Amino acid sequence: MKLHIHLAFFVVLVAALISGWCGGRESQNPPPTPTPTPSSNAPPRPRVLTGKEVTFYPTYGYRVGTGWKAQLRGWVHKDRKLEAEGLARSLQVFAKCNEAQLSTVRARSADVLDDDKEDEKVKVKFDTDPDKEYEFRKTESEGIYTLDLALTDEKARQLLGQQRSANGWLTYRAVSKDHTGLGRVRLIDPNGVSLISDIDDTIKITEVPAGQATVLRNTFCLDFRVVPEPDILARYKLGDDIPVHYVSGGPEQLFGPLYDFLITGPGGFPEGTFHLKFFPKDPSRASVINLVRSVISSLDATYEHKRDEITSLMKNFPDRKFILVGDSGEIDPEVYSEIKKKRPAQVKEILIRDVINDAVVNPFRLAGMTPIPVNPPVCIEQKHFEHLSKRVEKFHPERPKPYLRNPDCGKG
């Protein structure tokens, strides 16, 4: 019965996405993009053969007094092989994947309906420190555990030296019974420059403005693709010393495929911390609404998530400056403008990959930012345009004219 509930729930969810939010457009299939050479020193995620997996999300540590503080975060989950296969088959239908793409669908969706494990004793140890164990605590979210970690400066220097870390990264592993997982935390100095980056349509092609049908195909069916613009890619090639924080409204249950592509795979982007959103799977009506809101990355929910995560980063590093990199297809310009208004001294530059040609059509929206043109731009689907228009017009009440669509795309 539980299997049928979860699969029925997912079918209803995706049907809602297709009928209520998606246009009928297919992916625009841009020309192949150059594939960067992997340059990260990040370790690959461990292969889980048995037991329960703990997905530890890469995070950061910051100075407090003479020591260090960090919040480690992990998700304890276990495969539901039968449900995962049913989900993959449902996605294949709804996202219009062909049979040859089914293995990709399975890999991308493998964690989405995993069983969240509660009441676990999650313990970890830092590599090269076999004697000291740290225990996570359960949070209100099912399957999510956190650890408020405090390290003395002496302990931090010892671990960094023992692990031969050149840029502040430390590795820890799950050591509790039946658990498999590897985590990374970067200790970041109080001064310097950091980079905060969106993911979808900023560094990875998703084509969010084209509608949810296209998003589903690019997320679950097709090979991930890096954006082709060299002016964007060059910002991430400043060396391992610059901390990078990937802040996205996408679900944490897709962290694995993203990490495997962007960091340790062909994406070639530098190792960084990840700040995604976790969504529950309780099929009650209220939770379904919340889940739909998370999966489709509603503009309001994404705005709040990014604003809060970036604000927290800046508060923890009040003496650092930040380069903010995003795209114009959702609400990155509005988030970054709000952040700059409140913390102007910390914003070094705002760089926007202009996927919908707003620098030409709606220049007021990108004022004070560095736009990177995209050729050809993504044609915005009607539902997405309506929602984006409301957010833009609310944020820019002084705009000289209504928010407009790129005329080269017509009304499709």
C-alpha cells in the first residue's frame, strides 16, 4: 500500500507540473558546449553497497573568537529499489525520455523517493583523527541531521596539517553502524573574496524560462551541459583559494547528480559548499503543496531561500567581499539587488548570465550589474513569464514601463 501511495503521489505531482505549469515547448537544443577539464581536488562520493547512506552536504566553517564554528548537515536515507524503478518509469513518460535515456533517468531520480531514516545515531570522525567521534542530532525534517561543530584553533591546525589540506578543506566520514557517507567542510578565513553562484542556467543549462516540460527533460533525461559563455566560466577559474558557495532553490535530493557532474565530473567547477532546499515526501495535502512548491522552484520560495542563505553567509563573514553570479531567467537580479541594498560594502560585483535578453528588453532590471549575453536567448514560456512579471513589477515599482518579453521570441 505504501508503494502505491508514493507512486500515485508522484504521478499526481508531475501531472500537475505538466498541466498547470508547463508550456508545450521542447528544449531548444543549442549547439554542444565545450566540456571543461575536471580541476577539483574534491573526493568522489562513496559508493553505497549496503546499509543506510548519509548524504553530507559540503559546508563551511568560520571564525568565532579564537576558534572555529560550523554546522554540518546530512540526510540519512535508504534505497527503495521498487519505488525508484516505478518513479524512473513515470518520469520517462512524463518527461518524454526515450528508452536509451532510461539509465540517466534512474541515476538522476535515484534518491527522490528514498526512505528517510529517523531516530538514527549518526556519528562521524575526521580523517586522520581516529579517536574523536562527533554525533549528529535529528532535526524536525525527516531524515535530516545536523551537528554544531566547534573546533579550537589548535585542533583545526592539527587536522589541516594531518590531512595536508592546502585550502582549508577537511574530510570526515560516517562511522556509526550501517552508515556510509563522506563529508567535507571548508574552514574559511575572515578576510578575502568569495563567490556565490546559482546553478540552473548560470553554470548548468536547464532552460527554466522555457517551461517545466523542458526543465524535466534537461534535469532527468538529457546529459547535463555546462553553459558555453567563457566570461562566466572564467570567474570560477580563479584558483582553489577563492571560496565558492553554490546557492540554489533546487531540491537537496538532487545533490548527488549535481555534485558528480559539476565538481568531480566533466563540469570542472571548483569544489564549494552547497545550499539547496530539502523537500518532504508526506503525501498529505499540505505537504504536497509544499513539495510542489519546492520541486518547481516557485519564485517566492526561491527568493526567500536564496536571500536567507546569502544573508547568513555574509553575516558569518562580515569582512569578506562577495561576487554574486546568477541568471536573468528567475529572480537572481532581485535577490542580489536586495542583498546589495542591505550590505553594499560586501558586494564586490554582480554578474548575470542574461538568458532572456533583459539587458536589451528590460534594462532597468539589470542596472548596476554586469550582464553576459546569451545567444540565442531562451524564449520564456507564458506561465513563467506571468509569474516572473509579477515578481519583477513588485520589486521595481518605479519601472519606466511594464515588464516585457523578448520580441524575437514571439508569443510561443
